[in-house]
Amino acid sequence: METILVTGACGQLGTELTEELRIRRGTERVIATDINPPNEALKNGPFETLDVLDRSQLMEIIHKHNITRIYHLAAILSAAGEKHPIRTWDINMEGLLNVLEAARESNIKRIFWPSSIAVFGPTTPSVNTPQRTVMEPDTIYGISKLAGERWCEYYNIRYGLDVRSVRYPGLIGWKSLPGGGTTDYAVEIYHKAVENEPFSCFLKSDTCLPMMYMSDAIRATIELLQAPPEKISVRSSYNLSGMSFTPEEIAASIKQTIPEFNIEYAPDERQKIADNWPDSIDDSQARDDWGWKPEFDLKKMTKEMIERLSEKNQAAVPE
């Protein structure tokens, strides 16, 4: 029986991944950890307060719960990272190294660590960005993720650790709010639309970025970890893609259901970050190696986001 540790479990991705893992593996078999207190979604199962910069505390939790698999999600994201670059480097890089070292010294059979399209930069081909290409990121988040990819591959080659990773595009889900990423507008826009409020977008109307619906991201993550080792040919990080669209296109998709929705554009410092990221991603390596295939396009995602957020808002209204 696997016992799973999730770091950064209170985040947007961590919350939903922990919930799904508990459904699949059993609540008591998935230990959620975060430096913050548990949110409501995580209170149904075991939770440990953890600062990923504290390796001894990490080791204590691993031994206490006999952990055999780690999903290491704790990180500071792109837009938030530019405000605190040194802190971002410490958490994103030292946190990863602590997990890798703890795994090397313990009975950890498999590790998942998320990279990001932020590893690409202004010199990277922006259309159908290939798996192996020029990577010259110019944000501290991207720099830390690129360095992390190299460490993951090194620990696989040097120590035989079964480390697996994907380069997430922007993630869109309805269960929790995002945590400081450049693609966060694509989550906020649905909240505003369902609440019948106008939306001010911090990116230009024609800024095209790779995106993915959260349920696809969760499924991809779990499928990657379930794949036999001989199917994994990439030990840095796999390209992963669901769809690509602009703020103008997502607004048009929303207006198909909510015609009165209004959007305006007020680009800020996040526009510069987005301008240096790809428009679309070639994830054929993931499709070939372990059978990855997205289920959601923009139309299907918009329908589900509006339905789910509407239900959530109605449930929150006191009787």
C-alpha cells in the first residue's frame, strides 16, 4: 500500500489533487502538508504543518507516516515571485532539494514535481513549442523551474530516483482561487461573470497562452505517476497542453451563456511575463510515452466552469 505525501496541499492544484488522491487511495493514505492551516477541503483527512525549507521536519513526517510517494507542489508562482525573487528561489529550489535528498535517504519509490511553461522565454519558438528547445526564462519563477528540471534529471541519473514532472500551462478550476500566477485571469474571469460583475483583465485582449482545465491536469498528473518506468523517456519535465486561447476568446465563450458579461483591458506588469511565454505547446512526447490526451476544450470548460460556480454561489446563499 502506497502512503502519499502532498506538499503545498492548500494551493489551487494541491487542494484538488489531494481530494482526488484520497478518493482513489483512501483518505488516511494521503497526508496533506502546508505551511498554512488546512482549508475546509483538507480537514477530512490527515494534515501536517510543514515548512519545506525545514528538512528535518520533512524527514520526521516521512518517517512518522511511512511515506512511499511524494507530490511536491509547494512553490511561489510567477507573478507573486517577481515581487520577492530571493524568497521565491529559496522556496522553489531549496524546497525541491530538501525533498530530493529526503527521498534519497528514505524509502520513497516515486516523486512528482511540477515544472511550468515559465521555463521557456523570449528566444523559445512560441508556436507548438517543442519538448526540447531553447529555454532562457527571464522570471525568477521560470529560472527556478528550469533549474529544478535539471536537478530532477540529475537525481534520476545519479541516484536512480524515480522523479517525474510535467510543464503545466495555466490551470483553470472552480474549487479554489489561484495563487499568484500570470494566467490567473482565466480563473477570475469566470467568477466575475457568474457574479454578474464586469472584469478588468491584466493582459491584452490578444495575448494567447496555453491553458488546461484542472480536472485534466489532475488526471494527467496521476496518469504520469501510474505509468510504468519503462514508459518514461523524459526525466526533466514533459510538455503538457490542453488548449490555447486569448482573453478576448474566453470572454466570447462566456458571452455565449452570459451575453451581458463585460470585459475591459488594463495590462499591468504581468503582461511582460506573458509576452515571453509560448502561444501553444507540442505535447506529443507525453501522448506517445504514457497516452496523455486532454478531454476539455474552451467550449466544454466554459460550460462546466459556469455551471459549477453558479451551483457553488447558490449553495453559499443563506436560506
